[in-house]
Amino acid sequence: MTPVELSRTVLRAVRRAVDEGELSVAVPARAVVTPPGPGGRGDYATNIALQLAGPAGRPPRQVAEILRPHISRTEGVSDVEITGPGFLNIHLDWAATAALVRRIQEGDQQESQGAYGHSDSLLGEVVTLRIPYDIRAEVVADALVRIIGSQGGRVEVEHAEPVNLRPVPAPEDPAPLGPDAARWALLYPAAHDRPRITADHLVQRASNPLFRVRYAHARARALHRNAAALGFTSTPGDVREEDTREGAREVATALAEYPHALAHAAAHRAPDRLARHLVAVADALLAFQHTVLPRGEEKPSAAHRARLALAEAAGTVLAGGLSLLSIDAPEHL
């Protein structure tokens, strides 16, 4: 279940509470759902009860208590806790993670328009990008052709006035970095930030975000090969409870948020949002990947197959995102 889907779930809960006479408020247009902050629990949290407390004339925790059972009954939600002044903390069912992995696998087997995270939200929309004669503007526009295309839109790029896409130019020619590092150097910073054209983009260590993304993809592919050598393949399924302490939820959360990040990158003409989310996926996978394969004399189990499926899904998302940025996703690194 993605944050967008959870937002709709929260709004449906408010609507049901209103329809059943438990609350007397106008149903808001949107509900903010984010990873929980300090003191929070679960996979996601929402402050909708605090938002509605004033209009409802009730304390926030009382509003949260009204909404809690409506959200808890939603498929894919295992539990809802109330913390602090009235935050609703949502725990997802691991079955939802298995379904998410299957969606990513199915998308990987289809044509590009069916790939995970692709949608028709901009179907029929023609976006005209008028850019200056500048290398960074050219690279950003080129990435947006694919990113907006992933949401069903079409891009026309022109060198004309008035310019409507003018990222801060690079201070020097990025070509000496090579095509992949050069593109990353121009796409990773926000449009209003000046890109760094330095050899830092080439170093193979954790301080380099591009290296982490490409290395994480290579690790996902290596896990697939190593599992095959051990005689087992992946099967989406429930991940054991102890894996929540090993980073599996962080991987699942990053994967669930990928469609939202991609849609935002398209809507805001901001490929940096996609690049930064790929870093989040990579970091989650790198923290989790050591739990995937059996250790020592341990035999492959259903849990190993489920963990492998989750890691492979992360690799698929990383490869798809890098492809939209026209950056190579290596099998070995």
C-alpha cells in the first residue's frame, strides 16, 4: 500500500465517520501520510485527527479514537496506534508487501508503460519545455521526456523564448566525468542548486550517492545469482517478524513510495526528486541485503525466498529509475 493509497484510506475513514454521525466536519480534500517522526510507531503516520479537532469541537485524541477502527478495518492494514496528542500510526500487513512485490514483478514483465510506477495520470497532456542553449537544461529536458512519458504525457522540447525551464547552469563542462556520472551530476541537484562537477561522482565509496544506487542494483543482481547457485529462487511472501528489525520494512516503504516520487518528478518537472528517491531505495536495500541469503549450514526457507523477492523488487525499481534518467544500471560493480 502506497502513501497515496493510505491517504485515500484515511479520507474514506473520515467520510465513514461523518456518514455514521460520529463526526460533524467537512471531509478535507487531502490527508497527509508520512513515515512516523520521533516517538512514532508503525510504517506511516497521519495528523488528520489534529487537523479535524477544531472543526469537530473535540480533543484530537477523541477524534483519533473515532477514526482508528475505520482505518484498522482496511485491507492491508494490520494495526493502528494513537501516539502523542492524537497522531494515528498505521502498521501495514506483510501480505501487502508481498502484493507490492508481485506488482513490481508483473510490471517488469510488461512493456514500459506497464512498469511499476508508470501511470496514465498525464494521459493526453502535451508539455512544452522551452529551454536555453545550455548543457544542463538539455539533460534535464531529456530526462523529463521519459519521466513525463512514464505518466502518460508527451513532451515537446523547444529552444525558444520565453524560457520555462532554466536550471542553474553547470560551472564547467561535465563531459570529462563520462556520460553516467555527468548526467547524475546535472540531475541530482534541484534545479535552483548549482551542480558540482567534481571527481567525487566517480569514486566508489558510500559518500557518492550515484555509487550507492548503482552498487545496490548490482547487489540485487548478485543476490539473484547467488541464490540460484544455492538452488533456490524468489517467491513473494510474508517476511518473518524479526526482519522488521533487519530493514525489510524500510525497503518495502521505499518501494511503496516510488510511484509517488515518480509522479512528483513528472508534475514538478523535477528529475532530482526521482534521483533522490533512488538513493533512498538503495540505502534501504544495502542495509537489508545481508539478511537475504542463508548463512552457514542454514537451508533456504520460505523466509529467504520472500527476502530475495523483496531485494529483487528493489533492484527492478533501481534499474527502472536509472533508465528514466538514462543512466546505466550495471549487473556487476
